[in-house]
Amino acid sequence: MDRSTIVHDNLLARVASGDLPQGKPPSGPLSAEAAVTLWQAACLTRALDRQSRVMQRAGQGFYTIGSSGHEGMGAVALALRPTDMAFLHYRDAAFQIARASQVPGQNPTWDMLLSFASSAEDPISGGRHKVLGSKALNIPPQTSTIASHLPKAVGAAYAIGAARRYRPEHAELPDDAIVMCSFGDASANHSTAQGAFNAAGWTAWQSIPLPLLFVCEDNGIGISTKTPKGWIEANFSSRPGLRYFKADGLDFYDAFKVAQEAADFVRRRKKPAVLHIRTIRLYGHAGADVPTTYLPREEVEAEEAQDPLLHMVRLMDQAGVMTPAQALEIYTETNARVARVADEVVTRPRLKTATEVMASIIPPARPNRPTNGPTPEARAAAFGSDLKAMDEPQIMSRLMNWALTDLMLEHPEIVMMGEDVGRKGGVYGVTQKLTQRFGSGRMIDTLLDEQTILGLAIGMAQNGFIPLPEIQFLAYLHNAEDQIRGEAATLPFFSNGQYTNPMVLRIAGLGYQKGFGGHFHNDNSVAVLRDIPGVILAVPSNGADAAMMLRECVRLARDEGRVVVFLEPIALYPMRDLHAEKDGAWMRHYPDPSRRIGFGDVGVSGDGIDLAIVSFGNGIYLSNQANKDISSHGISTRIIDARWLSPLPKAALTAAVQGCKRILIVDETRHSGGVAEALMAHFHETTSAKLARVTAEDSFIATGPAYAATMPSAESITKAALELCR
């Protein structure tokens, strides 16, 4: 027999006979009215879990990871305010149901059943995934990824304090709010979680406000792997910077009392805390999981005998709130009501087409207050002597620094964060002087953890800021890429566009850096970024383009809610010369602050018809070097800078090569999985031109004299062009 049926039958029999588990008497500030609310939430949680299995067997439900055994989380919800943002563990239906009782007009039964059924009318995801979440309840949706939501909870909590210094136009959290983030005992061991705990403690150690309540729901097991007894308490009870609280989730009076104490500490002290709450897991991990296949039956039955609902009945009876018979009546009626509603829910429409599924990948545009840009006086005060230097051509890194300065003057909601971005001004000087110009509150020197950097950005974006996080080198992104893939990019998708986390992620990368770092500082693979739906990837090739594209990237984030990656070619930061020493041909003047390069606009140099060279980043620089030799052979060329690598600006690229007989693609990323593959496919489908490509080898990058040996060169481009035009 299914364990959910066994637990249900046992509850009916034991409540009817008065066979209730032993425990401490009720104690604490929980009112009788609140106790009834929590019992109703617990009954609904249990009924929904059972109904999800019924729906799955009928082919009408698609998710069976349940919350049974974690009903004590409802008490945590009532200890908080509905204005406190909550990032929930996937077993927290009771929390969401209890919070719904705090906000008028909610119907959690209908809403959650729509989610089980993957109905297009599901109010949070629109039928794209069964997620806990609600815009009205201040619960951003979370999937069942392991602990990946913890770094952004740190960011959201940090944003509350930051918003007290400057409140962004789209800020959502009150100044006295706290952030709550829950997770399981197994997830607490994940490196992502450990990084978040460390970042929270590191921040609090410096007396920086961080009103964050971590809640560890300890049911003692992760799928089939047990958590060692005492491990969670030992791990958290003396962690620097984090106050530890412990509660019994099987005793909802105790859970409410301790959760209230923890929330009060976090709210008053503006410091993070951990609430360690005991729970049990009923029914196994999910519908298909049979716990007796890896646990002794006696152990499973002993756990079921401690059913939190049985403890709730005992406690309410002892407190004079309601009799066991009254509790059983509510339980039975709730199960019947859920079954009736489910019969209606399964008739509601579901997503059918790719267009419907993809509709929320790109978030809706949002209106912003108009801005006229910084005043001349503000620019003069910020730039100082740099204003005079703008009359002369400059290298890319300096033009980017000026563009960032103008953007931060115009948009006070912009914040930057990363390793060494503040006082040092970045490894390559791109952010020099910005701390002096805007202060450490907007130029945040983070600890050395890429997951924390991106989580900080995601969380701050959810409170109205426009973050510009920096990852110091492209190879470092792989330590934290799931924060973009699994969190930032999916938020509008799983919230049906109701939640967004706009940002411009700056990454220094690509190859050709002479004599420094090898692979870890010269990574030339962008495949991990190009296959994330909804993420925009931009790569400039010169300083003027970098400034104008950066402005457009900020506009895309601010006005359209987009997640944008701005990949900055390290080797081009200091580049001055093109053909000869001191020719200064690769330096540019600073473009007027009003000028932008629009999303999808490509660059075209020349109007030749014999050969079109299509490239980006360092490839544009090398192609311009090669073009001198190519032209000497009587070949008329044009060089096309793709600029935007994801999504590819296909229409603009097709127009740019119009009339050309041959197309040579120069791609500094790897031969396998590189950008050239997509460009070759596109031009094959849309033109009749003869095609060829020059790419990097499928290799890591070496240090020393062979630093560029595996990548395209001016010589290899020239050779390929002459062969193509032979």
C-alpha cells in the first residue's frame, strides 16, 4: 500500500481512538485563532500532497514532491510578515498556505492544484513548472534545484540596507523587512549553501546590515542518504556571524515561539540568523520513491508514528483550542474539498505550443522615470581632469571607465560588485576612481566567491537595483554559472514574467593576453553563456563600441528587465596600435553620452563584394590587421562585427553580407561548440555565398610564448581568405 494512504488511515484511526503521541504541553505566545489557522494550513498541505498522487496516477498531475511532515513551517510563516520576502524550500507548501491567510483574497487550494496540473492558469508559473511562489505573497518561485537560491537571499537581504541609503524606483521591500530562506538538511552541505552561510557571516562580522533568516528544515535524510545525528546543530551553533535558534517543528507552539524570537532578532539587530527546525519526511522523497527499499520498515513506521498532525491534535486539545473530533472534522472536510476542486482544475487549459511555453523567457518591459542624464556640473565634479582628456583618443579600458561613470551618474540605482572592483579599481583598471566618485556603498568589494557575487546581484535586482557584477576572469564564471543558468535566467520564465532580476554581468575574458595566466586568465569558450535562453551576450571590439554597447546593455536591463553578459576582451583593454608601433590606430574618442549601439546592430567596415569577414572581439582587430595583406591581392573586402553573440542578430548579419561572394568567419572561440558553428549554419541557410571559417583549436590556452598558438592570427586569417578567394 502507498505510504500516503497508510499515514492517512493511521491518522484517522488514531485521532478517533485518542491514540496520540506523547510530548510537551503547549506553551508560548501562539493564540487560539492562530492555532486554528495553522491546523487548517496543515490539513490543506496534507490533502494537496495526497491529491497530487491521485492526479499523477490519472495522468492529470505532474509533481509529487510533497511537504508532509514539514507542516511546522506554517508556524514560521505566521511569525513573519507577508512583506518579508521568502525564498522557499520545495517542501514548504504549509508556509505558503499559512502566509496566504495573512493576505486577503488568496485561494491557495485552487492555486496549488493548478500548479500540480501544469495549468496555463497557474498564477505563478503559468503552467511551466510546479513551483512554490506567489507575487501577492512576496514569494519568488523556486524549483527543486539544490541550495541555488541561498546566494540571492543574501543579496536580497543586503539590498534592504542598501535601499535605506538610496531607494530605487522599483524597490519592493520595506525598510523594516527581513528575508527568509529555507532549505533542507541535505542541501545545507552543498557548496552553494556553504558559500551563502559564509558570505552572510562575513558580512555580519563587519557590522554591515543583513536582515536574513536562514531556516534549515532538518528531516534527517536527503533522498536515501541520512544526515548524521547532531550534524546540523554542530555545523550552525557556533558559526561566526550567525545567531543560532533551534525549534521543534512537530510542536507548532514551540516552532512559532522560537521562529518569532529568531525573526525579532533579525529584524531588530539587522543581522543574520539560522533557525534549525526539526521536521520529518513522510511518504519518501517523491511519489515514485519507496522509502522501505532503503530504510527498515520499522524505522519508517516509527517516523510515521510521530506525524506532526497527530501532535497538533494533541496540543490543540490540551490548549482547549478544539477537540480531536473537531480537528478530525476539519481534516476530513479539507480532503473532500481538495478532491472536488481538483476535478475542476484538471479541466483548465494547459500550455500546448512552443510559443506559449517560451512567452515568459523574455520579461515584459517596465516603465521607468525619465532621465535627462547627468548635468554638466555633476559630470565636471565626477570626471575632474578626465574631461579634458576626452578630447584625445583613448584605450578601451579608459573609455569603459568613463562610460561606467556616466551611467552611474545618470542612474543612481546602479551598483557594482566583485573582487577588487572598488579600492583597487579592478585588475585592469576599468573601475578605477569609481569608489572615490560614488562611494563604497555602490562599489562593493566582495569576498572571493563568484556564487556570492552573482547571488548578491540577483538579490539586489529583486529590490529594484540595477547590478553590474564583475567576474574577474571568464574561467572563474564556471565556479558559479548555475547562478545565471538556474536562477537569474529562469526567474521570469518560472514566474510568468512577474519577477525579474535585471543585470549587466561584466566578465573579462577571451585570449591573446601576453605572458600572463594561461588558461585560467585567458578562457576563450563562451558556449556556456550562449545556450542559456533569454540571456544576451555582447562582445565589443574597440573602446568606442564598448562604451556605446555598455550603455545599451544597461538600457536593456533597466527598461526591459534583461540579464545581459558583457564580455570584455582583456587583450584589447590596453590596445593602442594596429599595424605599426605608435600608430594609435586602435584607440578611439569617447562617444557622446547620448550615443548607443542598439541591440542587434552590427558593425560594417568597407563595402567590398569579393569577401566578407565576419567576426567579433579580438577577431575584428586581427581581421583588420590581415585586411592590409588581403587587399594587396586585389580582393575587395568588408569586415562585419557581429557584436551580439546571443541571440545572434541574424537579420542584420544577413543584410551586412548582402552581395558578397564569399564569407570568412573568424572565431577566437573553440572549433567545437564555438560561435562559428552557429554563424556557418546561419549563412548556409540564408545565402549562396561560399563559406569558410578560421577558429581556435579545441585546446586550453598556454602561458608564455605559445599564448596565441592555438587561436586565429592575422597570418591564418590572410591564408584562409586567399584560399577562399582562389
